[in-house]
Amino acid sequence: MPVALVLAAAIGPVLVLLPILATLASALGAGWGAARALLFRPLVAQLLGNTLTLMLAAMLAAGVLGLASAWLVERTALPGRRAWAVLAAAPLAVPPFVAGYAWVSIAPVFEGFLGAWLVVTLTYTPLVYLPVAAALRGLDPALEETAMALGLGRWRVFLRVVLPQLRPALLGGMLLVALDVLVEFGAFALLRFRTFTTTIYAAYRTGFNADAAAMLAFVLLLLCLLCLVAEFAVRGRARYARVGKGTRRRARPLALGRWTLPALMVLALPVAAGLLLPLATIAYWMTRHAAAASSPAAASWGRLLAATWSSLWLGATGATLTVLLALPLGYLVARRPGRLATLLERAAFLAMGAPGIVVALALSGLAVRHARGLYQSAGLLLVAYAVLFLPLAVVSARAALEQAQKALEDVARALGQGWLATAWRVVLPLAGPGLGAAAALVFVSVSTELTATLLLAPIGTRTLATEVWANTASLAFAAAAPYAAVMTLFSLISTWLLARRFAAAAV
């Protein structure tokens, strides 16, 4: 195994481990007495209650909606099934804090738990719908037909045959919802719902005790890592493959009859509330912005172009850096699997359990103590982006490299090419489309990121996300509308790429 490849593959996981270990070191350095005094406080109990209540409510709601949507799309004769297969994933096109801006601008009644629950449920339900729908497509309908031939009704067949086989996809999707709820910041801050992330940010802005901040970050990090371990466990233990090769076929669609209208409402309501309502709200405030173009609160088009350019530059640079870090790791896992490759890949996936606010604060502290030149620099912000979105790039890079034929590499090596020349002249051209899709997904994620950008961006740097945040926080909803519109357009790119991949997997 080339040493250079291993070293290059280890850079990304090491960067992921840095903020996690720094947070743990800060928390442990306070000592047990201080830790007990800081953790066993009414504030921590309130934050824990708010966070866990919202997390459980969102998990259950997203699980029910995602399961129902997937079953209706994949197993019934629903009118317009192909269109609904894409529309059910469409709420992902609206970033959570943009959805929070839309709901809070409608009426103050949506501030607090109700608005936070609506936003995260509607935004993250596709995280359950997509894996469950994919699992339903792959199930062997012969099992259900056999159960029905033995006298079971459709409802009992679903509960005793279908649902157990969907357990990994359903529970995995629900755990991803829980993880996203734990790390979300912007939507909860706009909706005035207090969680660990909003409290840590407020303490950072107002001046605080470093030990107290480290303890709050430690609790949040621990909750996220527990969700990540649970997701790995659910995915790792499940084995539902058929013994025989068989013939793959789709199940016969179930006629809905008089239940067609209720089924359409089940699918239409989340799409309307999670996609159409935010888009309509943004359009409404855009008209108000145009009408009040001469008012001091309205953002100028020059400022919009500057924020868009900053988001595009940071997105392109961050995506390039992230894909470059993910490429050697993806190659190592795809071509030379083993304990070392698995260990590095799992270390990279720990970024999924590291909230953006924890990563940003840890990197900021490390820069102040050990590299002052990086503090408040674009370089440190790009490192934070790479840490946060490395798992997304690694998954896409690995999938793209696994689809490239290894035999062509063997031929190139037999003709005298080194592994580096082979990778450059053979592997990259073959995996190019998949790597391009990975770069596009990371680009959209970076260009719409809020938390790390607020904490680490150089002074004077304004992005679309920070402008939406600043204007909404001051109740200038019309001024925030143009930035929210451009951000939603960026997110539509990501959703379109995801929908294309999902549609391509259909039989």
C-alpha cells in the first residue's frame, strides 16, 4: 500500500478529529468539581428537555410521514406517481433556517416549539422518505404474496412482513432526522426556540466562561455521537438479502379507490407546507422589497450581488478543498479495503456528529492558541467547511470510484504506469461525473451554510446566509427576501441532483 496514499487519505479524518478532541479536552480540563457545577444546573436541564422533546417529536412525525409517503408512492396506483416520487423529496430544497424565516414572517404564533417542530419535520421528512422508498423498491413481492396466500390481510401483511424489512431504512432515516435536529441552529434562533446550539452561540457573542461553553458543547457533541453510533448500529446489524438470485420485479400497485383523495392529501400537505408556502412567502416579501426599494431597510442589489459572489466563491473553494481531501480516502476504501481504510472512513464520518457551532468554536480556539495568523481568516473557514461536509464528499467519491472498472487500472499498471499516473490518466476520467456530482452537492451545502460562517468568516464578509440571518433578526423580512430567494435557488440544484439519482434507481 503506497505510503503517500495513506498519508493523503488520513488528512481529512485528522482534520475531523481535531475539533472533536479539542472540545473533549476543554471539557475534561475543567475538572470533575467544576463539571458537576456547570452541568447540573437548571439551564442545562431546560436545554436538554427542549432539545430532546423536539428531537423525539420530529423523529416520530417525520417517520410517520416519510413511511406513509414512501408506501403510497411505491405500492399504490396513485395518480401521478412519478411526479410525487420527486415532489415528496422537494422540501429538501428549502434550507431549514430559510423555512424558519418564512414561517416566522407569517405570524409570531409560530415562534417557539410549534414553529421549530413544523420546520424540522417538514424539512427533514425526505430523509426518511428516500431510504424507505428505495427499500420498498428492492423488496421481493413474493414474500407478501405468500403471506396473503396463507390468509393474512393487507394490514397484517404490512405489519408482519413489510415493516420488519423496512426497519433499517426507517430507523436509519429517523436517526438522521434526530442528528440534524441536534445540530440545527439558524431555524431555532429565528424561531426563538432555545436549544444547546442557540445558547452556545448567544454565550459566544456576549462573552462567557470558557469552561461553561465547553461543557455545553460537550453535552451536545455527546448527544450527536450517540445518534451517530445508533445509526451505524442499525445499519450494520441488518441483513435482509435473499438467499436465491430470483427475478427482480415490482409489486403490483394497490388500487386506492375511495382512498385516493385522502392519499393525495397526505402527500400534498407536506409538499405545500414544506415547499410551496416558503416559496410563496419569499415571493410575497420580494414584492414588498421591490415596493420599498427606496427605504433604508431594503438591501441594495449591489449588496445582493456581493453576498452572492461571496457565497459562490466560498462554495466553489470549499467544495474543491473537500473533494480533494475526500478523493484519496475514497480511493483507499474502494481499491484497498481493510482495517486501516475502514478506520479512516469511520473517523471521517464522525463529522456527521459534530455540530457546526462546536466545530467552529473549537477551530477558533485552536487558532487563537496555536495559529493566530489563521484566526478570522478565510482559510480557517474553509477548513471548517471541509470538516463539516467531508462525509458527503467521501460517500459520493467512493461510489464514483467503485463504479470505475479496476481492470483498466490493472492494464495501465501492466503497461508501466505508476499508481499516481494511473489515477490521473485512468481513474479520474472514469469517476469524473460522480466526483462532479459530489462537488456540486458540497458546493450547495457550503454556499448555504450559516453557523460556521457566522462564527469564523473574516470581518466584513457577507454571504447569502448571513444576510438572511441579519435581516430576519432585525425583523426586516422584505430586505431578507432576495437573499433567501437566491439561497433557495442554490438548494434546488442539490435537490435536483438527488432526485435524478433517485429516479435513476427506479426499476
